[in-house]
Amino acid sequence: MAERHITIGPEFFAKARNDYDSWQWALIREFFQNSMDCGSDEIGVDIDEVEGSTIVRVTNDGDPMSEEILTEKLLCLGGSGKNFEGTTGGFGRAKEILYFCHRCYTIRSGNLQVEGSGASYDLTTGDYVDGTVSIITIDGYHKDELMEAIDQFIGAGQWSGDFKINGDYRKADLRKGTPRRDLGFGQVYTNKSFQYRMIVRINGIPMFIGRTGFDRCVIVELKGSSDEVMTSNRDGLVRPFRNELQDFVTELSVDKRSALKNKNAVPRYTRYHGEKLSHHGVDISDIVNDSSLVEGGVKYPGDSGVSNVETVYDGNTVAGVDVGGDAEIHAAGDRAESTMYRGGMAAAFTTESTVEVRRQVATLGTNFILKNETDLVVPAYYDPGSGDGFSTYSHKLVRIWGRVMLEMHRLFDREAEFSIGFIFDSGDTGSTEAECEQGDFGLVYYLNPCEIVEQSGTYSKSFKKRFKLTERDRIIAIGAHEFVHALGYGYHDERYANRLTDILAVVMKNRRRFNWCFR
């Protein structure tokens, strides 16, 4: 009995387009990704509309295909010559959307030439081509949609080579931006290139694009190989990663600060001792003692006469900075080589808890804490341990912040001993303005005095002052925000929003009580 084979009709491939959210996007993505995987330095695309058809010509200067690769991999259903080894592709699905589902196609690679339609093709030899040329004829007019897909891909990708689109050279140079959170299957970054957009990439190649409620561009760079995290059409992720990504997008809409915070980051703490402070004044000279704490083999800046200890950090200042009063602070930041920190990682308010109400007068404790979540050295003008380097601006901001939180406790008769400090984290609008934390140092209200911004062109980082000291209502509102967290409302959910509304209503009614905080 003669062996027979299943015949695949053209109708089978015609339905391949339905397997994708946008077949135009998938077509461009697969052509570009295949060209990158074969080592191309330049990819060219020319699109024309002729007599009811769209003709797409894609060229690359990568390694030509051998006859074995061409016939047994590219033109074989389910076959792939990549096997996910150092390449982005490897599922063996792309050929359907690239060639088989269209009216006809031509492939030239090296000295090989293929002329085909659907599952049928002829293989011949001819003049040598350095790289690969693919020409497909698509029924109907699709140039606008394909050009839109090209624009999206180049705008969302990061690749060192060149694109030549209808004769015009272009670059895919969307940098990841600021690292934010490790999702396990992918690393999250944010930048200001787009608003409300999430780009899921692997090796810098965009796979699919979605929307978020965050007014920045979110890039998720996938880890590992495609088959481990992505569906075969690469329009989405496999479980459980799909659910985890959706949870992240939902969290981003509800509480962007929490969603973008790196849960695995270990902050570096520096604690300074000072005299207990009362409502009569918050003087930075009282916060930092000349005989700074030495404990557990750690020397804090300003300490003297102690041997066999390590410094918390080197305390390098940034030269040429105007630190007087409300003057702008905007200077390059030094990288921290190695930084010791005292104590374990403090536990933030993330769950509902009960706040003890005491009868004694609310007091500001003996500690001033620097919490550094960046890889930069805290400049001297934000570091009370630097002595004269601590700026007038920082001095005033600490005094205002301590008084605001003290008055907040008294206004609502919430008695507790707490400390204040500065927190530093990287990022754009999603960075922390302030934070309430209960941990090794007790209850601490942190204020972030600066933004860490990335310079265009050089991509170096610098510190830029966040607040004007005249922004009284803003600082009071931030204090109220953190005070609600201290009451046990950890998440920015509806319960938190309702409580914050109640707190702000009382604060507004008693706004004059806070005037002394700014004197």
C-alpha cells in the first residue's frame, strides 16, 4: 500500500491571520525578528499597492540560509532552525503569517530562490544574494496598517542596526529607562517616552503592546527564552505569567507607587542620634549629635576616636552646588561603591494594623534616618552627618516636616513617639514623595527631598530639588497622606481614600494650626 500524506489546502493558511490580535503587527514583528536573529546589521522594507494588492519586500544582510535550513526548517510546518538558542524566535509558527497565508511569495537567500503559494513551491538556483530577500503579495490594500505597525515596532524596540523603510533610514533606540521592579519572569522599567503604554519585549524586541493607567511608558523586558514565557503566537504570556502581568497592570492603576516599587531591593539605612525634640522647635543641630552613634562595628559620619570600624559611606560631596534656601539643587550624583547599612530592612505599612493611642504628649524621637534605595551616594547637602555640608534648604525642610507630622498627631490625638528622615529612590513621577514605615527604627515618617533624573544624551543621573519651601499646602497634604498610612491603611484602596478624605477635611478646617510649622 502506497504511503499517503495529508494535503493542506490554501483555506487552512488563510485562517492563520485569525490567530493574531493584529496580523499586520505580527507580520512586521516576525520579519524584523527573523532578520535580527540571523545577524543582520540592516533591514529594509518597501511597500507598494498595485491593482488591488499590497506588495511587501523585506531585505536583510544577515547570514544566508542553506538549502537544508530553507527547505527543512523555514518551509516545514512546525520546524525551526533556532531552538531558542541565543535567538528570540523558535516556535516554527511565523512562516504561516510570513508566507503561506498570502497570495504568493518569493524567497531569495544566497544562491537559492523559492517561488511559492500556500504549501506549494519551486526551488531553483540563481544569482547570489548577500543575505535574504522576501517578497510577498497580499490581497487588498494594507499599506497604511503595515506602515503603522512598522512605526510602532521601531518606536518600541531597541536594536543596534539600521532600518531602511521605503528609502528612509531609521533607528530603534527606545532605552529601557529606570529599573523599577523584578516580576520574576521579567524586569519592569519606566521612562517618559510615551504615556499609558506598556511594551513587553524580549532582547529589546517588542512582542506586544498594551495600555495602563500610568502616565508613563512601562517596559517589561522578559527573561529566558520565548517558549518559557510566551504563547506560540507571541501575542501574550503563558500561565501563570499572564495572570501575574495582569495583576501588575491592575495594581499599577490602583497604586502606582506600590506597583513600581522593587520588592526585592534592600535599602541602605543610616541612623543619626540627637536630643529629643518637642513642639518648640525642630533644629537639625539637635537631630545630629557631635558624638554620632557607634554600634555594632559601624562608624557614622562625624564620629571620632573610634578604631576598627567601617564607615556607612564615604560622604563625598558634589561640588559646585547652590544649596542656599530655595535655590535650585540640581547636580550630578556619585555612584555608591559599597555601602554598609545598620539594622535589617524595615517593614513598611502594607497590612492593616492597630495604632496604640497613648496619653502622654506626642514627641519626635531621637533618630533621624536616611533611607537610600538607589545606587547613588547621598550628597552632603542632604546628609546631616556631613556637618557644614548639610544645606540650608535641607535644614528648613527637616524642621517643617517634623513639625507638620507632630501637629498631625496632636490634631487627631494620636499619641506616639516617632522619628523623621529622608528617603531617596530612583524614578520619574512614580517615585516616592514620602513614606511611612514601621520597622527596626520604630515609626518613621520619611520625606523625599529630591528627584533623581536621567540626563538626555549622557543618561547620567542627577539630584533635583523636589519641593519649594513655600509649598505649604502640598507638604501638609503629603503629611496627611502618610499619617493615614500610620493609622493602618496600607493600600491605596477605597478604604484608604475614604479615610484620607476625612483626615483632609479636618486638616482644612484647622489649617491655621499648621502655620507655626513654617516659621
